[in-house]
Amino acid sequence: MIIESIELDSFRNYERELFEFDSETNVIYGDNGQGKTNILEAIYLCSTTRSHKGSKDRQMINFGKDEAHLRMIIKKNDIRHRIDIHLKKNKTKGVALDGIPARKIGDILGISNVVFFSPEDLSIIQDGPEARRRFIDMEICQLDKLYLYNLTNYKNVLKKRNNLLKQIGDIPELLDTLDVWNAQFLEYGSYIIKARQEFIEKVNGHIKEIYEKLTGGRETIDVKYEPNVTTESFEMNLLMSEKKDLFTKTSNVGPHRDDISFISNKNDLRVYGSRGQQRTGALSLKLTEISILEEKTGEKPILLLDDVLSELDRNRQNYLLESIKGVQTIITCTGLVEFIEQELNIKKKFNIKDGNIID
């Protein structure tokens, strides 16, 4: 699986530009604020239909324009596919595969599998639970098309249920309609909990070996799923929480309050881990993504590295560079650092300035 090219039209700070990639290592370099990350965001958007930043469609359209177009060509199993994304300011995005409009967003999931690694990912362990839930959701969506369907519906129902809880204070008779939303809340939420549990089990099947190698065998790691509620107790806990929900005017039970923990040598890295240990855990987690996707699809995913090498010490840099051999990699950096030139066989370089390829 490789990305052959991506064309940007009115996307972020790009008026129109075409990037043709090599099947091995590609480096995009330039000063900060020139649009390097925007290229990776475009690739991720074409692969998952979502921005890795969580940006809304209208935020990704070039200033002063009403719409943006992305076209990505990917070669998979010796067959070329074209993914088209049409962003609109005031309408739902359009998505097409090989020129045929997708009936639902999930139709293109799995065509292009990517692992996105940014400096922000290095702080995922020390950040709040929302960042860790987002990580889980982004990865499972590439593995399970139904997960995106259930996650989207769950978030919609959560929003409507919370609105209803606020309205019941003024219109008590609306309480009779709460059961309707509860039924959907339980259906979509239970799927999410089960899928997250299975994903964490997969993570533990790979991350232990990676983490031990990074620490020279001195430390171990275990990733634990901390569900707010289990599938078995979800319905009962939701009913027991109804009085509290009505008082607080929000939903206090459900997978929107899940978290994951990282236990190394019996210590929770979120609380007791050093900055170095937390970064080692985060790096192990991202490398685990590659293994899981390869195990699921039989192909290596595409790796997107957003200026992350400068954030790692030499030991972690070397391990990462060794791990990505044989993986199509697209790297952004501010300059062509000497060690990259020495240790990576760079086939393609793009110098970016003000949303244009200048070299």
C-alpha cells in the first residue's frame, strides 16, 4: 500500500499543488507556518474523512473560498484507487471512491491506512482522558467501519440527551421521552465499549515487546482500559444515574467518560512516570499502531511523521528510524537534519514556502 500522489485545491494555505510521492521515504521541509503539516492533514483526511486535529470542514477551506477539493491516488494490491474529498463551507463534505460518490463515509475506510505521529502524541499519556479517548477512536475507525457509524450516532444521541436533560427542568412532561434516547444511548455505547476493550487487548499483544526494547529490558508496560461502565452494567447504571443526570443536566454514565492507563513496573505513568518514561510509552503506542494495522490488513500502513524526530532523543530516534524501514513514510521537518540524510534513504524532498513547492 502506497500513496502515489495527492492534489490540493483551496485546502488550508494551498491554492493548488500536486505532490507525487516515492514508495519509501519522503521529506517535506521548510520554516514553521509554511504549510508542511497541512499536507499530512490532507492525507489523513483522505484516508479517514476526518482531520487529525478535529478541525471542522469549513476551517480547512482556503480563506476567501467556499469549497476545497482533495484528490489522492493510492496503490493497493497493485490496483490504483482515487479518493476525492469535496469540502464545503455550509454543507456536508462529499466523498467519492474511483469517481463513484460514497453512500456513507465508511465506504472509503480501509482503502488507505495511515499512522499519524505528531509532537502532541508524545504527551498523550500526561494529557487528559479526552486525548486518550480520541486516540482510541481514531485508530479503531481504521480497523472497524461499524465503529465510526456507532461513534457518530453515539455522539449525536449524547448531545440530544443532554439537551433534553436541560429542557426537562422547564418542561417536566418531557421526562417521558427520555427512555427513547436511553435505548439508543445503550445500543451505540455498548458497541463502543466492546470495541475499545478488544482494541486495548490488541495493543497489549504488541506494545510490551516494543517498550521493553526501548528501555533495554529494564521496564515493562501494561495498557489498561478503564471503562466508565461495562456493557453488562450499562443499563442499570444509566437508570441509577437518572436523578443525578437530571440535577446536573448532563449524562454522567457512558463511554464518553472512559480512559486508559499505562502501568510500568506497577506504577501509573500518568501520575508517577518521568517525562522520558511517558515519551517512551507514547512512542511504543504509535509503533504498536503500525503492527496492529499490518496484522489486520496484511499490509504495512503509511506513516506520517509531523516534525516528531526533533522531539526525541538519539536513542528513540534510532529505534523509530529502524522500525519504519519498509514503510512508506512522509516526514515533515524544518530542515534537512544531517542524521536523517545519513540514516534514511530519502527518495523525495519537497521544500515548502507559503503553500508552494519551491524545490
